[in-house]
Amino acid sequence: MFRLVGVLTLLMMLSAVPAHAHGAPTDPASRAFLCSPGQPTASSPPCRSAVQAGLPSKEWDNIRLPNVAGQDAARVPDGKLCSAGLPRYAGLDLPTAEWPATKLTSTDFTYRATIPHQGSFRFYVTRDGYSPAQPLRWADLEQFLSVPSPPLVNGSYEFKVRLPQDRTGRHLIYTVWQNTDTPDTYYSCTDVEIAAPEPAPAPAVAAPPPAPQVKQVPPAPAATTTTTTTPSTAAPSTPKPSTPRPVPVASTVEQPPSDTMRFGLSAVVAALGGLAVLGGFMVWRKRIL
């Protein structure tokens, strides 16, 4: 009987304790998470200074204020944004460029929920001209993302973020998690190094197109023209001059006598023969007389 009463009493006491959501950014990591035990950055000078100033490093997920109801700038004063104005976390507000900064290589952000609850997230990034050596003010921040009630994945909330394209170099991302099933709001500072966008590649110069190959077309055959002769009373056309005969060219090779030359030689031989007969007759006649 006494055991049953003890159990009921314990349950009543537990039910009277309000349940609080806990969490903080882990990728990229917040200052509080980087200063927590087991992190290699916990021995950095800013983390050691924050611990000496009273930072409860094991409670890196518990920077929260109740009943803010969206009035963040009214409840969290300038210069105390990273601690949310809580004295125990005042070491996180230390203005120094020695805070470890995460080089952003992805647009995926992770917020670990050690005690998950429903709520909305608001993300801010510092403006151009921000210096980590100066106290952080609300005027230094620009909101770039708001996510209502994201789903919990493997104990964390995951976000696909898009930072302003004109931000490069050292900056700070400020995260506000406002619960909807508890009255609490959580605050976190995350130091980041934003790489400059890579220049667009120069447009490739297109090579001139090759000269078109000229296809050799065989010559077309000459057209055959058929001429039809039609009787006509028109005056006859002037005959074309005949082609001149080639002029004989003297040659050293003996040529046979032509017919004309044979006829001439025969006539000469006959005349000589006639003269010989006539002379013989005249001599005979002179002897007789």
C-alpha cells in the first residue's frame, strides 16, 4: 500500500514539472554547441572565456526565454543576442573574431532537438559590414528564411536554406525557435564563413563551321540537235570557205615521180627521137645528091 502511494506521489510530482523543448543548431554549429564537452573547439579561447564567465557548457541546448510571443527585439537587448540576455550565457556575447567559424559547403542546415516540440523557425544573417569584434545588434541582422512546423527527422530538424547572394566572408547566422506547444523561445548564434560564388565560365568560342564540300558534277552531255531540211524559196546561203590544203613541205626523202612528170619526160624523149631521125634523113639525102 505504501509503495503504491509512493508511486502515485512521484507521478504527480513529475506531472507538475513543466516540459520544455531543448535544441540548438549543430550544422553549422552554434557557439554554445562548439563550447560543449567533447567538441574539439571547446578549448578555443572564446569558449574558455565563456566557461570562466559561468557558461553551463553541458546545457548548450537550453538558451531559452518564456512568454516572448514573437516580441524578440523587445525581450532580447542589443549586445546580448547570443545569450538571450541570460547572465549564465553572457560569455557567448563576447565580441571577438576568434569564435570558430564554420565554412559553409552546403545549403543544408540541421537543428538538433534534444526534446522535440512543435514550433516555427526564423533565420537571420548579418548584413554587409558586419564585424565579429563588435557587439551584435538587431539592426545588424536581416531575416532570410521562415519555416513553420518542420518535420522531425532522426531527432533533428533539417532545412534547405538560401542565403542572400551578396554575402561573402565572415558572417553570423541567428536562429530563433519559437515553440507553439510550450511558451518558450530559443536563441542561437552561429559563426560562418561564406565563400564567394565561383565566376561563371567564359562562353566557349565556337569554331567556324567547315567549308562546305563542293561536289564535282560531271559535265552534261552535249545536246543533240536534229535539223529538218525544209524546201524554201529564200536565197541560198553563202557557202563556207573550204579548208585550205596543206602546203607541201620539202623533204630529203626521195619521192617517186608523179604522173605529170612522167608525161613530160616521155614528150622530151619523143622529141629528141624525132630530131635524131630527121637529122639522119638529112645526112642521107646530102650524100645522094
